[in-house]
Amino acid sequence: MPRKPTALTRRQFVRGSALGAAALSLPSWKSLSRFGANEEIRVGIVGFRSRGMSLLNGLHGQEGVRVVALCDVDRHVLDREIQNFDKRNEKVDAVTDVRRLMERDDIDVIATATPNHWHALIAIWACQSGKDVYVEKPVSHNVWEGRQIVNAARKYNRIVQTGTQSRSSHAIAEAIQWLHAGNLGKIKVARGLCYKPRKSIGKVAGPQRVPKHIDYDLWVGPAPMTPLWRKQLHYDWHWDYATGNGDLGNQGIHQMDLCRWALGVDALSPRVMSVGGRFSYADDANTPNTQFVYHDYDEAPLIFEVRGLPKDAGEQTGKWSMDRYRGIGIGCVIHCEGGELRIPNYSSAVALDKDGKEIQKWNGAKDHFVNFIDAVRSRKASDLNAEILEGHLSSALCHTGNISYLLGGQVSSEEMHEAMKSHAPAMETMERMAQHLEANGVDMKQMPPTIGPWLKMNPKTERFEGNEAANRLLRREYRQPYVVGDMS
């Protein structure tokens, strides 16, 4: 099997990472020959306590693909999976530090499902060390570092797939093509929905002890080194802006991506605003459990809604049954002049006329991991269904929405109406949000939502115009040596 040129030595890589990703000096690997149809592709999986298991199983189960290394900062998680490999009499190496995988010349692919704040650095390091990448959604923790992954993929000629599986649904692709052909007329609003139950994560009295089997320094990585200030280290990092992006970045990235696909836009929105808050309980999270983001595209507005509270206050002590919009709890509704296209899941769509009568239905999807491996073999990024640029743009729409929210303040209902009076879809969305909060016992006069400012974006530079506070939130201060460098 053809192999890459000489890999970095351990000393070279560690020194390079300490100087930041931009300091690493590597060849572009342009001479790498294509994989033959029968040649083995060797994979390292990083982070597999939860979502990463899907990556592990989806890649390891393919013919001609072998997982040869596992990496997780939680030794218990690592040992669990090593035992599973041992039971199958399969050899696999185990490390806690992802940099050990980057040094290896015998690994062709890195697949990662770590917390969001690690995605960009792992993807960039992998590109620099001559490896192809499967990076889970959202591909980045902030706008700037997402663009650096794109730059790294281009600079080092890497195949980089984003974990937005709906892009591999031939049913949804056909439905959107049908929509673009004008069968429902002009799009009026593209709406994404995440009505997903999110109970309180609890509130602790002080810093929590991190278990000894977890390397906390590596877990924190690029984020600020602070004590653990919540009950659970794992998963609940989604609800801390230092490491996660709330449900916008967790679930909402899928629907944000579908809406952008339906609109046919390939840049960030020229204007964005967000409204929301964390209601009904006080806990150690700082991301909203109720939010909507309004992206003011010229083609049509893209609206994304987050609801973590149930249908009403009674459900908070019950099953937490959730509201639905047009019969959908997690999905998309593309409102058009002649009806609407509903995308209720990752692999189907249905078109309805203005009277709600079904016009056409689509079903089916192909394997997103197979698509990635096919592109690794062909060496054609164009073969990818969710190439890294698509992932960056859709992830960044989540981030810019959160930036508006983070810069916002609590205002009265009258002030909120004034801010949205010229945007009818935003007003309608806000009124439904207010009704939902009222049903959950929230008095908006006593606990008003936060309304973010309208932010004007230059889609070419991916920077805001006339708002330096917003621009400062496009990237973060990185903790040495876990620095995402400039890859331009």
C-alpha cells in the first residue's frame, strides 16, 4: 500500500503544536497517490463515549477500512472499547493524547466526535500531518476557526467530511432539487426547528472533583482552564459556552444546514439577530433553553427555533412532551408561495400545497461514512456530500446567532416589538415563543428574554461591520499549547 512521505517526528510535532497550528511546517502531500479499491484505509478515532461510537462502527464496519487506534481522555471509556476489540481478537492501539496519533505515518484518517471546542484543532492537526478527516458537527466552536479548517483542507489537499448526515439523503437532495425547480414558487421563509426536551443540569455549591481516570488538561484543551463547575463533565459541556454552543450547535446545526441548502445560499447571512433566554429553572448552564435566530438573507429569511421546555408547566413534572410545529418537533419547514416543503427527519421530505394536501413524498438515504471513504479513495473532495466548506458555513450560522444573543440585553415587550416590527416572520416567531413560555409559567414581565442586536456581516470577509465587540466573539483566546493558528 502506498504511504505518505516521512511523517513528523514526535519532537517536531510537539514543538509545532506548542507554537500553534500555524507554525507547523509540512509538505502539502500533493504527491500522495490514490488508494486502490482493495487497499486498506487505516483510521484513528478520537472521542467515542457517545456520538463517536457511531463513527467507530460506521467506519470500522466497511470493507477495506480498519480502525487501528483509539483516543479518549477518559481512561474508562478507552478501556471499555479496548476490551470490545479484544473480545473480537482485533488489535487496536490506545492513547489519551491525540497528538500521538498525528505523529503516526500508518494512520490515513482521523475521525473525531470530541466536544465542540476540540473539533477545529484536531481537524487542522490531522490535515497538517497528511491525514483525511471526518469531523462531527458543528465543525467548529467559533466562526474563525471553522474557516481555518477549510483553509487547512485546501492547503494540504485533504478530504474533510462534515457530520451532517442529511447531506447523504438522496430523498432530501431530490426534494430540494424539486423545490429549486420552482414547483412551490418562491421561498418565503426557511424555518428550522429544535423542540427537544432539556431538563436542568442541576446546580452545585462549588467546584467539582474531576475523576482521576480523566485527563482534565487534555479535556479542556483550547478552552480556558477553569474548575469543573457542574455535576457532570460529559455531555453537559454542550450547555457551557466555553466548550459548547447550546442546542444551536448541538442539534440545530443539522436543520440550519438543511435550511441553507434549501435557500441555495453559500455564504453567511448579511444580517443576524437572536432572542432567547434560560427559563423555568436556575442551573449551572449558560446557554438558552429557548431561542430563535433570524438570518436576514436576501433570498428569504432563515429562522431557527430552539425550545427545551415542554408543552406546558404540567409536563415539567411529567414526560416532558414537546410542542410540534406543522407536525414537526425536530426538522424543517420551507414556506413557499405555493405551499411548503417539510423535512421531518434525516432521510425524507414531503411537499404540500397551500391547502395542506400532499403533492409528493421522498424517502431514503445513503451511508454518510461510505461516501466519505469513497472520497478518500478517489482523492476528490467534490465526491463528498458534506465537504468541510458546507460544514463551516452552516456551523458559522449557529455561531453568529449566538454572538447576537451574547451581546444582547433584557428589554420590555414593547421594545422587543419595536425591534422586529419590520420583520413579520420574526414577530410571528416571537409571539409563538411568548405563548410557549407563558404555558410554562414564565412571566415575561418578571423574566424578560434577552434580545440581541442586529449584526451586519460582510459575507466575504466573515467579519461584522461596525461592531468590534461582535468581531471579538468570532474567535477565542486559545490556551497554550492548544492553539488554532492562521491557516490562510
